[in-house]
Amino acid sequence: MQPGRAVIRGNSFPPHFFTFLLSLSSFLLPLSPLLAQTSPELLTADQSSWRQALAGTVIGRPVTQVESVVAATDGGSLKSYSSHGVPLWDYYARGRLSPHISRSREGTTYICRTNGRLIAINRAGRELWFLELGSPLVYPVLIGWDGRLFAFTEGKITCMTAAGYILWTRTLGKKIVIAPFMDVSGGFVFIQEDGEILRIDPFGNGFFYRSSAAALPVAAVSVELNEPVILLLHEDRHIELVRIFETDEYESTVSLRGGLELPSPPLAAAAVNASGIRVLGRKDEVAVLLRDGRVVLLSLEKQEILWTAESHIRPGEFGIGTGSPELDLFYDERGVYILTKTGATCFTPDGMKLWSVRLTDATAVPSFGDDGVLYSGGTDWILYAYRLENRAKTKQSLLYGEAPDGSYGTGTPDPLYSSRYYFSERAAEERLAEIRRAIRNGNVGTREKEYATWLMETAGSLMANPGSLILQPVFAPQRMEAARLLAYIGSRETIPFLTELFNRDPEVLVKAAAAEAIGRIGIDPEGIALRSFERVFSPPFPHNNELLLTAVAAATGALCRFSGPPLSAAGIRLLAMLSTDDKPSAVRRQAQSEIRSL
């Protein structure tokens, strides 16, 4: 199938914008660094803040999250330490591990064995679930705004909830040559071996574009420039801007739509071997790492080069024709960071070099955390931690990591799919059976919003909600089943709705079903579900109802196991209150069992 051409709606890019891109050559040819260059400091073991022997070689990159780090070894162990070097937990996978690690906002670690078993481990080192993918990961799992997971194995993409329930899969007939990355709309983009750029949204819809360039892009990034745009960086020193964000809300199957190729002016560089090898974006700014180690920060909005500078990378370290080198380039409010196996460099947003260090005998690219610590695994089986700065990011969270960049809108009914009909019991049973089959077969996919809307409207039809479009009451069994099914496609975005259902539905059985669904989803970083559960001890909740309190105890234990401390501390207090002698015996047994499991 040949890609189509999208239609420009409005004049998003002013004409002089392309003049700016065409003039990049004259700006980048001199590439005179704005700062005096200093020799990077060679970090040694004696300069480390702490070190830990791992009883094995570190495979892949250590991964940081909220002042802790996780590293995998070739012996099948996954070890976690605090930013001060305190051992937190040690998980043995009972098999060889692939080197790709990801961590969620809640601190859940996702790693895969070489036999294709994907494992989720909570922030306390407890195994939550595993899923057989059939083959090992080829890239780290990407984590969506609502906690959903995108797993990449050879020839296949699998999307699942944070609790491990499959939402959709997509088969790929071509090899991925540029690693998938999240785009500004919450989907992801990657480039295939024939040069085709494929963007997939969170629900499995595909949009693709084939570059007209003679060679494959060497890097790509998603930026926001009046609208979402993919910026492609080519080896022959030119930039290509592509729109591949056309959508059709009424499509119920995977849609393939093309992009719009914008003019491709030359990027140019100072010398033959100074072509770009990596690019990243933040808002409208783009940082380009050149093959000789220099960094250029461009402002697409201002249409100018903000600064250029030299990193720790030495000329010739990345030669011509070596493919995409191992490195990490990221840009946050603190500045631009370049990480390679040979060292790391940090530039402030205005281009001042804050620090630059060199590493020896690192097994992989190091990681730099929000805590200002550089973590590097050595060939000597030791994990080293170097505190390089004390700046803290202003975007903080009281309990866990940073809030997501956006929302998929799955936590509230979508007006596009609202049920505008009188309800019947038979129609409800047929619809529930349809959704149940889609969940069981793992093909919710592009109908996720439609199904979620119907389930929320059905489950919440008696919540005294003036906005409800269902015109006839729904029987309790259907409301209960709708709430339970939400758990299999739900996320943290669904928790507020289920919490309201728990609080406001007049039927105890429906309240219990809502609690059960919350526990099955497992994600509640703000603790709103636990705060609602505490209301069972106060009027107007039915006191000492065995079924309701047992469901609350089970859901509380599930939330604690998924999120771990500090959320689990509040959960344990709630479980202790459910274990008192004035509670029904079944409730006490459930609560005590949940406490023991923690």
C-alpha cells in the first residue's frame, strides 16, 4: 500500500520558517563553541559516592526512579539501591534476563527473561505478575500516560494495562532500525528498515510516512510546533519535518494514513564527519548531537541557533558508518545531558557546561537520576554512583514520580460513543458478552474508548449523575459486571470513576464490585481509593457488611502490593482497622491475610 498524503489545514508554518531551516548551513558551518573548552575529569572508583558489588556483570543500563536505581546482572538478578547506596531489594528472575529495563511512575520495574517472560516487580521487590510474550524484548518497554505498557519483541508490538491485561497486539513485517520513542500525543514512533516512519497511537491505530530521502534517517524526535510534528535527522545533514498525526475519530479499525513531507533543507556541519547522530526535542527546541561530540540547540519558534558546545565525546569516537552509537540524550528543565559508555556531560538550558566527566570500563551507557547521581556498571561487577550535582527538579510528587504529560481521556465517558438509547436487559447482556470476548482475546484495541464509555455509563447509571444518557435504570447484576470488566481495560485514569461508583451507588453489591475493580487495576498513586475506602467506617456506609468490607480488604491489599511504600503504609493502617474484633470473621481473615502478604 502506498502512503497517502495528508492535507494541510491552515498555515501552521510561516514561509520564513523554511528560510530559517535553509540557513542552518551558514549557522552550523562555523560551529564555534560559545564556551571555553575544558578537559573532562576522569571519574575513578575513589571518587564514587558509593559502590556496591553485584556478584555479576551489569547487563544493560541501570534505571533510576525517585531516588533509587535498579540494575540487572548476567546471573539473572535484579538489584535495587537507594541514591545513598542502601540496598533496597534483590529479585532473582529464575532465568537469564534481557538487558532492557523500564520503570513506571509508581516505581514498578518491567524486565523480560530471554525466554520471553515479561515480569513486573513492585518498588519493594515483589513480583506482581508475568506475561509470556513468546520472545524477549528488543527494546525497553515504553510506558504510556495512564501506565499502559508498549512491549516490543521481534516482529510484534503488545500493548497491555499496568496490571498485565493485553489490550491489543500488532504484527510487524519489517525490522525496526531506530528505537521506538514516545511522541507528544502519548503514542509512539519508530522507523523501519525500509525507511518507513510508523506512528501508533495508544489504541493501536497506525499512521505511516515514507521519506523521500535516499538514505535512512539516523534519528527522529517528536516536537510541538503549533501542532505535533516529527523531525527526522538524516546522515547527509538535512532535516525533514513530517506531519503524521492525522486521525479519524470514527475509524473502528486500524487506519493507515500518510504524512506530509515538508521542505528538506540541508543541515550541514563543520566537517565531513560532523553529521548528526541523535536528536531530541523539548517543546519547540531541538538539541542535535553531532558525530564529533558537539551539541547544537535550535529554537524552531525563534528560528535561531541558541548555542553550540562540546561534550566529553572525543573526535573520532563515533566514526563514519558505525550505525547508531550507544548513547542517551535527554533534555529537561535542568538542561541537556549527553551520556555514553565513555562519560557524561551536562549543559544548562542557556548552554553553560555545568560538568563533563569521562568513564572507563563501563559495561553500558550510565544513567543519571533526578537526584543528581550518575550510576554506572563496571566490568569489575561493581555498580558505581557519582553525585555530580545537587539541583532538584521543581516538578515533584509527594509520593511517586512526576505526573504524566497528558491524559488519554479514558476515565470519563466519551460523548462520541455515549449510549443514546433506552436500556434493555437483553441488550446489556449481549454487549457485556461482546466486551468480555474482546478482553479475553486481547483485541480491545481501537474500540477501547467505545467499550470504556459504555461500561462507565452502565455501571454508573444510578450514581445520581445528571449527565447520564442512559434513560432507563440498569439492574444491579449488569452494573456489577460492567464495573468488573472495567478493571481489565482500566488504568489510573479509571480510578476516580470507580471511586465515585464506590461512594455513590446505593447497592452494596455494586460498591463491592467497584472495590474489586480498583484492586485489579492496582494503580492509585494519589491514594484517592484508599481515602474512599476509609469511609466504610462512617455513615452513611452500611456498617459491618461482610461482603463489602471483604472486598475493601482485598482491594487494599492489592493496591499496597502494586504500589509498595509509602502508599502501603496507609493501606496497612486500613487493614489493621478491618482486623479488629468488632468486624465479621470473614473480614478479619481477609484483612489479616493481606497484611501477612505484605
